[in-house]
Amino acid sequence: MQKFKVGMVSLGCDKNRVDSELILGSINKHYEITNDPKEADIIIVNTCGFIEKAKQESIDTILEMAEYKTKYKCKMLIATGCLTQRYGDELLELMPEIDILMGVNDYMKLHKLIMQFIKEEKRISSAEYSDNNINEGIRLLTTDKHTAYVRIAEGCNNFCTYCIIPKIRGKFRSRKMENILEEVKSLSSQGVKEFILIAQDLTCYGIDIYNEKKLHELISEMSKIEGVEWIRLLYCYPEEITEELIDEIATNDKVVKYLDLPIQHINDNILKRMARKTNKQTIISKINRLREKVSGVVLRTSLIVGFPGETKEEFEELKEFLKDFKLDNVGVFKYSQEEGTPASKMDNQVLEEVKDVRERELMDVQKIVSEGLNKLKVSKVYDTIIEGRKGKYFIGRSSEMAPEIDGVIYVKSDENLNKGDIIKVKIIEALEYDLIGEVYNEFSK
């Protein structure tokens, strides 16, 4: 019997990407996976429901894929992810194009749901809320084979006033360390060199199941696994970073000197209204401590402009902070008024045009900061992982660059370079966000 072909469209964050890989891994033996939705009998859309822009993209993508039922081979459309978990049956009612609606806790049931739909020819809704479930299983990687995301926890206990994620994903719950290490061993045996650890709150790993923070211990154990070259940490809350973690980052050669600190703002009044568990002084102290202890540490952050009640003075304070502390990579997001969150009901919502101006102003500041920092890298040599080719250049990343969200290095080379090679590259020119380099010692690693 010929297998149905399944196509996946994955939207949103890297945590969603891991979900998509788990979904594909769970059905891989039953179906043929295709990268081209036009060839698919079954199309799965893994949605994002975090902010308004992401919700609209998810809805547009579902509608676009629904057209494949008449234009191409698609016979079944499945929607899953944060949007479906957030709206459930309401979304199924509003979108008759969806055949199976599945939440974020039901991935391992997908094959059964498909069989049920084929047998009964009735639309299915399966989006029950769970505070206990952690999806575990074999993943079918969608990244380049040398890089993989590893989710070490699910859910969130922070309840920031602008964020809907705890209502969608549930309370914070860590994966068992032995399960994570087994996954890393398996991925390493498949050729993965770079392991990017993710969670809604990476720094609280272990607190729920071991009664203490264990991120430093986890990365120490990971670094002992054969084939692990780079361990990267994303989503580290500044106030939760321990001295043990800082020491491990500083002394472990396998842990890249790169940290993502989602501070969101620097003004104390705004941080309080956001229900962030920190303040300006704590954030600044942690940045200074990291720079003192971890030689050459690269810091990324995300910032929100236009939070309800944000005054011109509070915004200027944020702008001055960026100028003074010169963070390496910054993502700026306009506040999105999300139903069901406390911030959506706050007074003094900021006008959209004001948010636009503030976003541009902040990015203009960061552009100058970034270019200045990049110029300091000229003539320096970096271990660089090769990701592909574009025109006359190979595309690579140093350990200071996370995939997709940071800049790249355009590498000149007379020799062919393979994806996943880690080579030494000397920087010869700095751009605003990217770098240009040449191979320093062609096959050094």
C-alpha cells in the first residue's frame, strides 16, 4: 500500500520547530515526508499564537494551505500549535477548512487522529489543556544536520503581564536530565555539532523536579558527550543566573561564550508593570558580572517598546541603556495587546504610530552599536561553522552568532567548504550586522 505524503509548514519560534520535528518523528514510519506541500496528501500547519502579527500569519497560512485541496493533491488539512491550543473549538468553528485541530499536548496521537478522520470522515478537535505533559520522542530534524535545538523544559511560571504563553503551554516543567542527555547522544551520533538549549525559561531548569537549578550540571554533562562541539544557551532570565552557571560558561570550552538575556525593558516602573521579577540594578549587575567573569562574552537581548503607559522619558532611558551598555545583538518588538493578558486591560495604551517611531529609533541606535562592535572584530580569527554558499561567498557563523537571529560571516575561500565544517576565519571587513572574512587555516578543524 502506497504511503500518504505529509507536508509540514512550521511557524513561530524555535520551540515550535522542536514540536514540528517531534510531530514528523512520530509519524515518519507511517507516511512519506515531503518538503513540498504541493506534493502532500496531508498538510500540517504548526501555528504560532503569541502576538497578533503571528496569529494573523498562522490564519493566512492555514487559508493558503486550504487552497491546496483544490489546486494540488491535499486531501486533509491539520492545524496544531499555540494558536489551536489557545482558541480550540472556537477556531475550528471559524475555519471550516481545518479537518483536524490538535493542541500542543497531542502530538503523539496524530497518527491515530488521521486514521480516525479517514474512517469517520468527521472533523476532529483534540486540544485539551495539560499542565503535566512533556512531549518526548524521536525527532526528524528540520535544521542543517550540524545544528539542533534541544528543549530542556516546557511551560512557564513567570506570568509576565503581556504574555499569554503560560495559559497556552502550562506551568514550568523540566525534562529529566537523563532523557536530555540520551537525546544529545543520539543527535551527536547523527552528526550534530551545535546544540542550542531552549525553554521558556532556561535558567530555572531542574527547580521543579530536583528542587534546585541544574542548568550548570546539565551543560557540564553534555560537554562530555563525544561529538558535542558547541553548546549555546537561549532565554536565560538575568535574575535566575547563578554563580555556578557563570563559572561553567566561563570554564567549559564546549559552552560558547554567548548568552541570550530577554530583559524586555530597563525602566523599573515598566519592569514592575510587566511583572518581571527583576529591576534595573539587578540587570546591570548581572551584565557586569558576566562581562567580568566570562572573557569576551556576547550578549543578546529582546526589548519591548510601547508597553502600556511607557512615557517618552522611560523610552529615552531604554535608549540610553543601549548606548551605554552596547549589547551585541538586540531584537526590538512592538508591544502587542493580547486578549486574556493583564497588560491588555491597562490604561494608557500607546498609539501604534508611537510604537513604530520608538522601534525605529531603538534599531537605529543598535545599528550604530553593532557596526562599532563589528569593526573591533576586524583582523581577529574566529572558529566558524559553514552553513552553505551564496554567490562567491560561503556563509558561516562564529560561536558568537546564533542561527537565523544574528548576523553571518561571508567567507572567501579558494577551496570548497562543506556544510558543518568548523574552520578558522580571519575577519577582513565589518558590515552593520554581518562580517566578511577569509579562511585563516583551511582545514584547521
